[in-house]
Amino acid sequence: MTRPHPLDPLTADELTAGRAILADEGQLTATTRFPAVLPVEPDKGDAAPDRRVQYTLLDTATGQARDVVVSLAKREVVSSEDCGEGQPAYLFEEYDLAASITKASPDWRAAMERRGLADRIEHAFCAPLAPGFFGRPDETGRVIRSLTFLRDDESDSPWAHPVEGLIVHIDLTEQRVIRVEDEGDVPVPPEHGRYGDVPARTTLKPIEITQPEGPSFLVDGNEVTWEGWKLRVGFNAREGLTLHQISFQDRSVLHRASVPEMVVPYGDTAPGRFWISYFDAGEYLLGKNGNDLRLGCDCLGVIHYFPAYVADDHGHPVEIPRAICMHEEDYGILWKHTDLDGRAEVRRSRRLVISSISTIGNYDYGFFWYLYLDGTVELEAKATGIVFAGAAPSGTEHPHANEIAPGLFAPVHQHLFCARLDVAIDGERNSLVEVDVERVPMGERNPYGNAFTWKETPLRTELEARRHADPAKARVWEIRSAERTNRLGRPTAYQLVPRPSATLMAQPESTVHQRATFATRHLWATPYRAGERYPAGERPNAHPGGAGLPAWTAADRDLTDTDLVLWHVFGPTHIPRPEDWPVMPVDYSGFSLRPYGFLDRNPALDLPSGAADDHCSAHDH
Ligand code: CO
């Protein structure tokens, strides 16, 4: 076994070895399953970390779950504890189990027959869905809900023909139906949702991306260097893509960056949808559902792929051969000026793109990190795939759902991502300042009325740092180094620049508000603690809420000159449209981290003009 770097993703050998250690120590039985297998990252300052794996083990016979940490070096279990409140993520086999339990249910079959759909049972798709948490006494354990969709055959798109108002509540441990809700009859939308067999247009000429001398990045294992940037690329089953130890010009910017949670709450009151609030990382695992990416399709140009290994339901390694794609992209112009005498200087922008895509049921999420030549870091989340829809008579005026195809109504919903940014601007000691552009009233300070200024508000504690974005004030959050100043004597800094997006729309009294409190603010900040990784807590599945960011930040810890972690919430609020059907064009959201006095001047003056004959530079005039 080759020795991986402490921040490297788990290897197939390590997953196999870790499972063998569990077996040797008698931790596994015939009914043990592996909802989540994650690398244990070394704590900061741990010079000789031991490679460890955290296994969430579920006994499907009893519903009991434990978190067991294995040391690969010592070949032993180093800790084992009960999972406590909330359920581990779903197993893939539980999706099949939920479907077979549904189809065997006499109540479900009776409902299908009553609706005249008996002949559609064979190909019906039973979508397994996290039920949220409502404290019902008959829904205390490991539960899931199943909604029914008709298909013409097994290859048919499963999302086009919802059977409205038919909800099956399932206890996965006891492998039984808790109850079937069958609310009224609405015609099943007839139009198919196929999109892969449309005859292709022939008008597009090829675009070839060629880099005859190869890419400008260097890769050594999982370490990447590119144009002043250096970082390590990571991946785990829960978050998917992670970035580590990001530096620019040999100065630290981020210790770690990832999207550890997201929530997709639905705004519909219908019995089949009011409870929907998927936590795609915590309930379903973004990394375990990572795509194997394809050259010329997902990625274009000279690509470096990183493989990743996740554990299957039985703890055995599964390779995602091209889990992470890395390539360079031309990005228009970086800077330009035409001088008074007509001479122009222009330089092209380029970015390093590191991306992964996860498919969770009907939706597909791309996470694209961009590093730019001017020191900017950006994350773009791409939501695509198929919108989730129910049925109503065509033409119905529905306050919470929009008709996107005849009789097919897609409810309003949000995709709220939470990025965890363990910042390290020129060292670990950083502080946080909110910067607003501010109007100045007419008077002595503003005699002509034209003047405006900016206001800096230090966010000194966790409660002060629970913030909303404010585009009308061009609000940004500045992370300042306590250890370094620039040539103007100011602390070196980066700014977190949000893009306009809504926070959680659900009411404070709702259960989703309790469970996804992280999504009620655009910004949270905490002092780094190794165990504080998931903004909705370790186990959001069937969890009553309150865990994660709201619990940690209630302590109101000090944030000045400390090892800061920022948590930034962003993402689209989606009122679906006809153009989103039958497959949705990408909806983009994200943010940027921009150097603000981190550098003494534009760091990209030395870019070559690009064109072979230098005609982008001044002297061709
Ligand atoms: Co959407």
C-alpha cells in the first residue's frame, strides 16, 4: 500500500483494509450496512497524523447505528459511539426496499386500482424520499416516504407522470408500510418526459479546444500548482469535492473549502409535498452519488481527472474513475486599456476549473471551483436535471406550484447550499468585518449631495456574525489577516462577495426552519473546531433540528484574530418554468472570494499578450 498524504481521499486499499479491521474486531454481522464511510482528516498541527476512517455502521435488523473510527496504521478500532439523534444517510439498497414494500402493499395496490391504474403497476416508479421530521409517534425510527410515478416502460423518464396524492409511509427497519395516504383523484399528466432521443440539430460547427503544449498546471498526486496557486484536491462520500491548503504566491488563503450541506425545501401545502426538504449531503451523500465524468461532455479541453473511492452499502470500495475534473478555461479578458494615442493593451483571463457533479434522484448538482489569475477564488453551483412535479387539472391557479407542461405542476422550492470556508488569510489569525456602502445625508459632510462612503462593522462574536446579505448596500464581508500588512500599511485581506439570493422562506414555526436553521442567514462565522463540520449537524436525516450552526454559535464565541471558519449560504429560489421541462437548463449560483489589499497591485501585469504575433500588445499600431 503506498502511503497517501494525510489530506488525500481514501483509497480502495484503505477502504478494504478498514473493513477487514472491523471484521477482525467482530464489528460486522450479516445485517450490518455502511451508510457512510468517510476519511478522518487530521487536526491542524498534527504533525504525524494517523490515517483513520469513520464508519457509520447500521444494523438493518434493529435500526441501531454507531460511528466507529478505525486506525489503519494501528489496525484497530479507536472509538465507537452510538449515533444518537437523527438517522444515518440512506443506503442505496433501501431505495429498492422501499419500492418493493410499496408494491407489495395491499393499500397501495387498492389505491392504484381505484384510480384505474392497475395495469400500470408493473412499471410504476416508487420514488424514495426523506420524510423530514414531524415528531409523529409512528414515524420515530428509520422511515422513508414513497411517491408514485407512472412509466410506459423501465426506460421511461420516471418524473413525468406523478400519481398525485398517493403517499406511502414506510418503516425501513421493520420493513413495513406505516400507512398509505390516498387523497383524491387527479388525472395523471399524459405527456412523456423523454429528452434523450430528440433528433440533434446539424447547424452547430465544431469548437475544438486545443492546448498543443499541454496544460499549465502541474499535478503531483493530489497536489496541484498553477500560476501562483497551490492546493490539494480532496473528495469524500458526504461532501464530494473538497479543496485544501489553498495558497496564492506562497501565501495562505484557505485552509479548506467545501460544500458540506444543502437543503431543498418545498413551498407547497399539498399532502405529497409539504414535508419535502431534502438535505442532499447529510441524507443522501453528495460524494457517494458522484458522477463519473466524460471528456467532451462534462469537461472540455486538456483534462486531468482525479479518481475517488467511496464505500458501497456493504463497505466495499467503489471506484468513481473520473470523479473530479480539472482543466483550464479561457475566460474572456482579464484587463484592457486603449491609450489616448490609440494603443491598446489587452490580456486574456484564464481560470483553473476543478469540478464534480452529483446526481441525487431527479436533480443534478455541479460544484465548480474556479481559481483566477488575479487571485480570485469562485464557487459556482450548477443545478440541473429534472424538476420534481405533481399533478393538477390543467389551468388550475395554484399559489405554490407552476404548470410547466399540461397538467404537470412543479412546486416552488429552494436549493440552499452552505459553503464551509476555513479561511487562512496570511496565516490562521483572521478577523471579520462587514463592509457596506453608505449614503451621506446632505449637510456639512455632504454639501453637494453627491458624497457617499463606506461603513466598516467588525463582526466580533458568533452572534454578531449571523448576517444577511444586502445587495442594496453592496455588502461584502472582509477577512483580514492579523499577521501581515500590505505596502500601504493595511491588513492584508480577502472579501467574500455574495450574489443576490434568498434565504429560507419557511416560517420560524416550521420544522424545516428548525432543521435547516443554517439556511436562514447568508453568513455565519465560527472559531475553528475540528468537530464542527456540518451546518445542520452530523445527522440531519429524521433529526428534529437545532444541531450544527445554531447550536454552536449560541455560545457566542469570540471571533477576533482567531482561526475563522465562514459559512456562506446561497442558491436559487426556484419558481419552475415551462423551459425547465423536460430537463432543466443549468441554474447558476455562487460567490467569490476576492483579494482586497492582499496583493500590492494587479498581480497579472506580467501576462503574455497571448497571440502568437503579439497583436494584442501595443506595438502593432
Ligand atoms: Co429547482
